[in-house]
Amino acid sequence: MNLKNLLLTCVCFLALTTCNTNANLLNCIQSLPLNLVKDLNNPELIKAQTPGGYAEFPGGNRGILLFNKNGNNFVAFDRLCPVNDCNQPMTFENRLLKCRCDGSTYSVDFGGAPQTEGFQCPAIEYQVIRNGSALSISNF
């Protein structure tokens, strides 16, 4: 095999591999319609007032997890398992969302990125905008 054929084979292989990965990600649930306003002074959010704290409340598909990253920045995730084959909401522990049905985990620090080998779809993240004690939580 000459160099030209080898390069062509490598380029085709990489193109097919890349397309396959992107096609799999297109099957992921990107976001769900959501538009909530929550007040940090509300008793249901008391645990989310401190850095590293969190609160869970109704909304989205399986409920919402609100996580206080550092005292000023918040992230919110739907507790729906990304594979969408589980009727139970994900649990939260050690900065990871965990699907009860398949044991897959997702990082709240990295945009819901899967932390379990073989899983590609991230957890559904919502945008959180803070204005004083009010938090606006919505899909991007």
C-alpha cells in the first residue's frame, strides 16, 4: 500500500468514526421547555444558599436539581436519566447525578457530562440567571 492510499484510508476511517459519534449525540435529549423563577429565600432552597449546597424541587421532566457551585454561580439539571429509559429521578451525591436504573453518573461541574464509560448523552442542563435572590431557570 503506498503512502497516498494509506492517508486516504486513514482520512476515511476518521471521517466515519467522527460521523458516528455525532450521530449518537443527535439522539440525546438536548433540553426540555422550562421557565421557572425561584427565590433563594424560599425555605425549599435553604440548602442551596451555601457553596456546594443543593436543592431539589418539582419541574422539568423528573424534577430539578439546583446546585450552588461557589456561592454566586448556580447550575440546574433535570433529574431525567439521559438514556430516558428510567422512571425514577436521578439522585445526587458527591457532585454527581446518578441514574438509579443503570448506575450511570453525570458531573454537575462539567455541564452534565457522563462519567460512566460507554455513555455519551449528558444530563439535561438548564440556564440559571441570578438577579439578587431571584433565580431564573430556563432552557437555553
